[in-house]
Amino acid sequence: MVGLEMDTNTGMIAPQEAPACKRMLIALACGCVLVCQSARANGNAASCPLDEQNRIKPGYTWNVATAQLAIARCEAQPIAMVRRVSSGNWSKACTPPSQDLSSAASWTGCAPPPACTDEEQQIKRHNGQVRLEAWRRRCSGRKTTIPPDTDPVCSVPMRPIDTIVVHQTEAQQAFGPDELQKEHRDRGFDDIGYHYVIAKTRNGWRIFEARSEEIEGAHAGSGLNGGSIGIAIAGDYRTQSNPGKDPATLVPPPDAVMLLKSLVADVASRHQGITQIYGHGEHKMRGSGCDTDCPSVGVQQLVNAMRKQMF
């Protein structure tokens, strides 16, 4: 494809043989959207589209394609983790206290369940596989009843970590780990399901420790959590939740995207066995044949960019 390019020395317009834009097809229920982002901005194809404060540089518009470019061209930064603290024993009646997460070095959550005994661990893993097989049958079109979760309330130790799974919370961007823990417990979880949450505060976006990496999560579906670190980015970037908005713009803001990249880089550097990163939907489809619109089309494109760049 022949495009046009300005010679920055002469100011003349001349043919340019390289592709004039980077194209990405975003599949929607009604068809496709073509996202076109100039492959050359400010005369430098290799430049990061963000400045040191993650502000968008002149000549760029923040959309899915620019966010992908940021993942490819902007350097990951050292992360500042907001650690989780808790005290006492697990209680079904616990509610996380109201707290300001904008500058605190830690957040206070309800205590996690105690560690499983060997017998309890065996029961939970067996029951998880039984439910997974039931979901596989249902998602293949066969009428199937999913067995209820009557598992012991205890924490299953993490298997060797080999996968990162990215989610969106489908809540407001300021919906932090304390509120997520309450929501998950209200839904019948023993604890918050994710290992990390990236959420907005009054002082900007931050990374929060949620469930310990030493404990198996509850984020991907029955039988699909073992060996995977669950990272959730706060917000809802689905088209059905944002009527009237251009699908190409449905992506977290620059600060959140760069925190996601930096966190993924940090986790991968500490667990050499990690070989892959998936969005929730593709991870669930691979394991059970079931589909989900998490983490949204736009966030999935960011996952694709990280997979290409970092794995």
C-alpha cells in the first residue's frame, strides 16, 4: 500500500511505501470497527506516545491503537504496591472498613480463610474439576446441571505459576480492593478473587495487592485458577456499557495502561515459569469452551500487545 509522507527536511509531500497506518479489527456483534493509528507520529515511528508523566504527547489521540503503541514503545516502570493487611480470623460476617486509598501504603481487608488441610485441598481440587467438566458439557450445548459449590472454606496453595490472566472489574474506575472484596464475599466467595487490582484514587491510579500470590485465586472459573495470577483493572470498557462511544476509544487511561504493563513485567520477572498472558475470555474459552466478554474488546487488545512484546 502506498501512502504519503512529509519530508521533515524539505516540507515536501512524497510517496511512502511503508503501511500508512496500523490496522486493528475489533470484532463487535454488529460487525467490525477499523482502528487506524498513524505509524509515524512527530516523525518518529519508534517513539513512546506518552511523556514522563504518562500524558499524551502532541500528535496522538488516546485510543486502543495508541495504547498498544504505548505498551510496545514505553518502558515499564518500577511499581509501588499498596499492600494488603488484615488481622484476626476469617469470618463470614466481616465487612472491610471504609478507607481512603489515595495515599496509604496499605489497605485493610477481611482476613483470608485459613490454609486447607491436605484433605480439604484434595476435596476442593476434585470438586473444581467436577464443576469444570460440567461447564464443558454445558458450553458444548448439552443440557447440564452445574454442581453447587459446597467446598470447605480454606485457602488452596498456589500451584507453580505459569500464566497471567487479565480482567476488568465491570465497576467504576474508583472501585477499589476493599469494595471488590465485599462484593466478592457477597457473591459467595471466601475472599477477593484477584491477586492484584489496578484502581483509580483521588491521587491517581494505584496497584493494590489483593489475594496473596501464594494462594490460588478465584477469578478464572472452576478448575481454571491453578497456576494463574489474576490481575483486574478497574472500570467497564465494554461497548454495551458505553453506548454512543467510539469502540476504538474504550480503553483504560494512560496511567492505568502503564501500571498494567509494569505490573505484568514485575510478576513475570519474579516467576520465571510464566510463559503466557491471556484475557479472561480467551483463558476461559481455552479451558472450558465457555465465553465471557471480560476483559472487553479493548483491554483484550492490550493483552495481545503485551503477549507480543513481553512473552
